[in-house]
Amino acid sequence: MSVIISIMAIIAVELFFAGMRRICAPGYEAQLVRYGTLPDAGSRTRYTRWVRPYALRLADHVTALRGLTDFDKVARMLDYAGNPAGMTVHEFHGVQLYSGLVGLLVGGVWFALGLPLGAILLVILPLGGFFYPLLWLRGRVKRRQHAITVALPDLLDMLAVCVSAGMGFDIALTLLVERGEGPLYEEMGRMLRELQMGAPREQAFRNLAMRNSSDALRGFIDALLQAEELGSPIAATLERQAEDIRIGRRYRAREEGAKAATKITLIVVVLVTPSVLCLIVAALGMSIMRSSKGLPLPG
């Protein structure tokens, strides 16, 4: 009996070291694909380890503050932002509660230590923590949709060249999506997957428009669907849309430049001019005081 146990122990140790050598060998990921998928790299981020579990628990058990969040609006914003970290509306509300709780703890510690403005921070920090995720989400939406608008003309130019060369629209778009990077190519790839799964062509394009707030992208989708319905040349439509988007971008840049001049003038009037006046008044006051005391004026 002892001999059998010894043999089994030796085999187990040998299998253990053989497995360790296999895992440490380069390319073991490709060998494990046959038996399952590897854990996603995003699952090891700090958010998924330290925030998501507690946010989901808070969202499940704390319902008193659900009226402060517009779930329909947040759902649209999450789509516009590309669903960061696969976040749902329910989870986002939990993140708001988590952030507000952190603000409450910080404010409570500040107040307990008797530091200045403790009572004010005890109120402001929880509110700021609760609404901060909304500000973060709006910023992410703005950056992502701006990136889509900027990258769209170049994509349309390349599509026009491919279609003019005789390549099919779907084939050309698939080729460009495989080689491109960025939010626009991610959205186009998602639309192509919907088409491959059997979704109607018009519905796939409409879903693409609903997931994004970029006016340039929505205008391109409307023009493309209209061109297909009327039988117009797609290459000409793509070139015209790319040129229109670039013209609109130039006009918006000029508008922003004109607004910048107004903002600079406002800053000068509100901040710089009062500061200069204060310096002048202070200099005059010092001169009057020196002359009244009979002291020589400086300089």
C-alpha cells in the first residue's frame, strides 16, 4: 500500500512540475485557447477590483437616491461614451453612490479633526462625489464624439477610393476597420458585426446613429441611406460628405476663434483691469502718505 502511495505522489509531483514548465513556456496562451478563454485584461484593473463589487452592492441595496439620477439620459450617455468598462446604468448609479460615500468619509474625517471649513466640506464633498461621475461621463462623451467627427472625413476618403476602384462598400469598410484604430473604427466594426448576424442594413445604420451624438456621423448615415435608396453613386456621396464635414469643421474652428477673442476681453476686463487699478490706487495712496509726512518720494 505504501508503495502505491509513493508512486502516486511521485506522479503527482512530476505532473505538477510538467504543468509549471508548460505554463512558463512561451506561447502557452495559444494552447489554452482550445480549452477556454483567457481572463480579460480589463478584469484585472483597479476599477473592477476595488470599485465595481462595492458599487453593485450599493446600487442593489441603496434605493433612496435613485430619483437623483436620470437613468434614460445616463443610458444614452453611456452609449455615446462607448460603454466604458462594460458599465450598465445600474452599475453607474452604484458608482455615484460609491463616490458620494467616499466624499462623506473624507468630509467626516476633516470635520472630526476640527480642520477649517469642516462643516461645509461635510456637505459639499458627498454631493460633489455623487455628481462627479456625471461630469466624468460628459467629458468622456465629448472627447469620444469629437474623435469620431475628426476621423470621419479620412475614413470617407479612403472608402471613396476603394469604392471607385471597384471594391464593394461592405468589403472596403471591413478592410479599413481591420486596419484602423479609434472610436470611429470601433463603432463601424460593431455595425459590421450586426450585419453579419443578419440585422437589416438600414436598421444597423440607424443603430449606429443612435449610439453616437456626432452630427457629422449622423449626416453621413442619412446621406448614405438616401443614396442607396435613390441609386446614386456611393463614391460621389462619400467624397461630398467628406468635403462637407471638413468645411463644417473649418467654420466651427473660426467660431471658436471668435469666441476666444471675446473670452480674452472678458478676462482682461474682470481680472487684469481691476488688478492694475488697485496697483495704481495703492501707489497714489503711498505717495500721498509720504508727502503728508514730509518724506521724500521714491525714485
